[in-house]
Amino acid sequence: MSCINEHSYLTLCNLLCDQIALSLPPDKVYLAEARLQNLAKQHTHGDINALIEKASTVADDALRTELVEAMAINETYFFRDPILSQSFLDTMVPSLLEKRRRDKTLRIWSAACSTGQEAYSVAMLLDQHFPQLKDWEVTLVASDFSQSALNKAQQGCYGLNEMNRGLPARNMALYFEQQGLDWQVKPAIRERISFQKINLVREWPDNLPVFDIVLLRNVLLYFSMEDRQRVLGRVRKHTANDGYLLLGSTESLEKSAGFVPAIPGSHRPFYQPA
Amino acid sequence: MATTQALVIDDSRAMRLILGDLLQQLGYETTEAGDGQQAITLLEGDDTIPTLALVDWNMPVMNGLEFIRAVRQKHCYSDMKLLVVTSEAEVGQMVEALTAGADEYLMKPFSSEALACKLEMMGLQRAERA
């Protein structure tokens, strides 16, 4: 395996920061080498430095996209952290059912959905626990910057290891069908989700609505403080005044972020606009 | 704090060793049985009821499904959590196991993380295991 030199690593860090606001720490050279190895074999005879150089200089968006996607963190699994189910079941949806009872609309955004497990977890939660929503207009948008992650999410097809992580057996039996060795989310659930390509640090679609619940989980921790503030400011504009923002279980927001804890004094990572 | 007990039921000695090792890393003290009948005999001969049993599906003498049905008929074992750990990956079998009284279902092969994840889902928090 070729080793990444200092110049190429800096170029890679700048590229990732520019494209997806990912702040790659200086001690992750080994990670970059492992993740870019295959791509370098395909494009530059295994030379990772040449790959980085080519992706950062040529007018080849496809290669740049491939490189950025190879470096992206796609860690996700079904029902990640109990806070997801708890906040939906105990607080957010019961409260919104009351507040939106006239309009009967509910809009949810999984803003960095990766390969889709979070969005499908939400769809399953709503289906199982809130049958009254069948009469409502429920919009569930799931977005990611990575087209390859979105393709997998849209297909809703998962292998054994992904199925074993976090998904209750009951849900597996109810909402999935076997496709050879893989399992696919049944169309009735898949069709409830609208997948869109959105890069949080680039332009957002003009028609992106205001949401009642925004899931922005385990994303902000990879951003610089400046990008974090910028993204949070835009998320605030797309969160209803009485809506909710849910972060990852170990994340929290500073006071200036425009959101306050949904339950005062609680350390749970879900918030409401200030 | 008393160590939490787990019973590993699998006809493969290698699998019992692997599962036992993983559970010990998670704070459990384990006992083993090679089939459902042996497991029943172990349970009946001991005053301590394990918190958890990991149950294989295909075993001689008494298979996993028969074991689950037998255990769920006895009130004294109603708190024992049952996790089916099997290479059987048919939806029908999964439903059969859950209907019989299994709490969760883990398909082989699996990672240690997947096992830990399932235990969390079954309400077996780390604090209880420590």
C-alpha cells in the first residue's frame, strides 16, 4: 500500500473540508490510506498520492465525488441510540399530534441519512405506534450528500450484519422481505420516504419545506465551529417554531445555536427553537 | 454485586466457547448445555435462574424451539430473557420463535457488537451486567 505524504494529506483535508465540511484530524493518515486504497488501484495504479492530486486538480467531478464518498463516515444502524425511540414516542410525536390536529400534517427530515437506517427506523416507529397518522399527510424526507449512500438507502436492501445491528426481530419480520441473502424494506414503508441529494454545506433545494422534526444526528461533530454555526442557522430556518431538532446521543448545542433543550434541565440531545 | 448468569445452549462446542467468551466480556458468568433437554436438566438442578439464555435452533434431543416452548410454560422462568442465536434466517422461523416466547433473534454469523446491541434491546443494560 502506498503511503500518503504530508502535501497530499493536506490537499485531501482541504478537499474534504471544501466539499463536505469534514474536518479530518492530522492523525487520521492511516484511515485515509485504508479508505483510498481500492480507489487508487482503479485510477492511479495504486498510488494514493497521485489519486489525491488527480482528484483535486482535474476537472473531473466524478473522481472527486468518488474520493469524497470513499472518505465519508457512513456509520449508521437501525434505531441507533434509545433516544431516537424515546424522544419520538414520549415527547415529539405526541406533542405534534396535538399541535397539528387541525392541519393533520407532519413533516420529518433525516438530514444526513447515510444508507437509510435512520429514516426507516422513523417510518417503522410511526407505523407501529401512531396508527392515527394513517389519515395524516406525513412527509418523511431523507437526504445525504453521497449519491452511493442514497442509492443504497433508496433500495432499502441490507445484509445480515446490518440487520443484526439494532433492529428488533419483530420489525424484521413485519417490515422486511428476504431477497436472497439480503433483506429489503417492504414497499409500503419504502414508499413513505422521499430521498433527496442534499449537501448540508452547499445550496439547499428551494422547495425544501419547514419541518416539524429535524434529525441531524452525529453530523455536526465532524464540522468546524464555523460550518457548524452556518448549518445550524439554516436548519433553524427549516424547523417550525414549535418543532424539534434531534442530535446524536453524545452531542449537545451551545447556547448561541438558536435552539434550547426541549425538556428544560434535561441532558437529552433534543431541542426546540429558542 | 452478584454476577449475572447466562446459559448458552448450542450443540456446537466451538460455538458455546465463542458465545461464552463474548458474554464473559460483557460481564456474564456462563453455564453451557449441548441441547434443550440438557438445559432443562441444568435449570431444574439449580436454584439460580439465569437472567439470559442464548438458544440455538437446530440441536439433537430437544431443539431450540421446543426448549423455548417448555420454558415459557413454567411461570418460574418467565423473567428469563431468551435470545435465539441461529443460522436459520427464514422470516417464518423468526415469527415462530417470537410467538413461542423468544425475546429476540440474532442471525449467525454476527459480530460481538451485534450481540451487545441485541442485549441492550432486550433491556439488559450494561450496569446490570457489570
